[in-house]
Amino acid sequence: MQSMRLSLFTPVAPLAALDSSLKDAMAAVVDESALSRAQGCDEMNTLALAAGIRLCANARNLSLPLFEKWLNPADREHMPGIKAVQVFCCVYRTAKPWEVLLQPFGIRALGPEDMRFYHIGKAQVAFETAREHLKKTKAGAKP
């Protein structure tokens, strides 16, 4: 594996704030949800059990106090694992935590509506390119 050399211009700030940004996003989702924190925690445990996913390394179930720590941006000791974020997103039906995780890499999470517009735009560009090619061909020019 090749190591990466950082310079003064390397954007490390978004990576340094990634933990608290993830927790902020998760807390905002929970605060906007109709589910209470206890209900969300129970739903996560139910889904994880059904899927055979372990949310915590040291416990069989996610406890409400640990869930609260996952939602607290000031708590840098307790971070949800990648599978826990996945279960969280399924329970709360959101991709906001993933968007936060992908943002430092310039990647966006697209929902069904965004994907629809993406495909429409891609088809429009292909159509315009084909129309331009046809126009050149009719005029006798080489494409």
C-alpha cells in the first residue's frame, strides 16, 4: 500500500471533522423523526437481529445510553460502525449520514428522484451529441 504525503494544501479539515459531522447528521435525523430515541434504538436492534448484524462489539444489543453517545458530537470515544450506520439509515429511511461520509471525497448519495434527473440529463447530452453528429454528416463534413 502506497502512503499519501500531505502538504499544507491538503484538505484535511473535512476529514478531521468527519466524526462530529456524522454524529451531527445522525442527531438531526433523529430529532426530525417521529420516532423517539428509545423507539429508534429498539427498531435498530430489531432490524440488526433480523439481518444477523451486530451493532456493538461488546454487547448483544444497542443500549439507549450508547445510542445517545453515538448522537453526541462531543463524544469522540464512541463511534457507530459502518454496519450500524447502515442499519440506522434503514430504520430512519435516510441517506444523510452517508452523504456526510462521502462529502470529503466529492461524492454524493443520490436518491431515486436524483437518479431520475441524472438519467434524463445524460440522455439529453447523448441526444444533443447525436443531433450534432447528424447535422455534420448531412452537411458532408467528417464527424
